Amino acid sequence: MAKNPVENIIPSQPPVDRKSDVQALKSRLQWGEPAFTILDVRDRQTYNQGHIMGALPMTIDSLVDAAAKSLSRSRDIYVYGTTDADTAQAVQALKRAGFENVSELKGGFAAWKVIGGPTEGIL
């Protein structure tokens, strides 16, 4: 019996790019593609104000521990922070911890709102 019964039904995705455009992520969400996670590494108060729908809050200071406990190291992970520098720092920390498919979401939450991506929170 196959390890993954849906592997012939759902095509595997190419590896995520080192940096991803918000439009590419929105497309994956709209098509209902499985097996990816969006991480918001901003502080919890900012996350509560508004975030990409379905994004998980993981602050930079506890990111690696929280991700190691809850995510597969081979999962596609899109990360965004307050600034591009924060995003890059978070991605590098995850890669050093052995996460293979991690991508910086270019422009973060602001870019996501510009293209009308679904959001949650107080906004």
C-alpha cells in the first residue's frame, strides 16, 4: 500500500522559491493546495490587529522551538514579518534549524492587502 494515498491524485508541488510573490501564495490558497503553512512572525498584538487568513502566529524569539514542535521540516512554509529584514531573519533561523522549503513572502502583510488577499483580525 502506498504511503500517501493521494500522491497520484494531487500532484506534488515544485519547491518554493527563496522569495515568493504574494500573488503566488494567493493562487495556492485559491486552488486549495495542501501542505503549506503561512507564518506571521510579527508581535502578537500586531498579528491580532490583522493577518493573512490562516497564518499562524510565531514570534521570532520563539519561532524555531514552536515550528519544531508543530511543523514538518519538509513542509512548504511562507514567512512574513514586520519588515523584510525581520522576514529574512526568521527564514534563516528556520533554515538553520533544518526546515527545507521556507520562503520569504515579499512585501508581507501590506502587499497581501494591496492584492485583496483574505485577512483575519480586527483590521
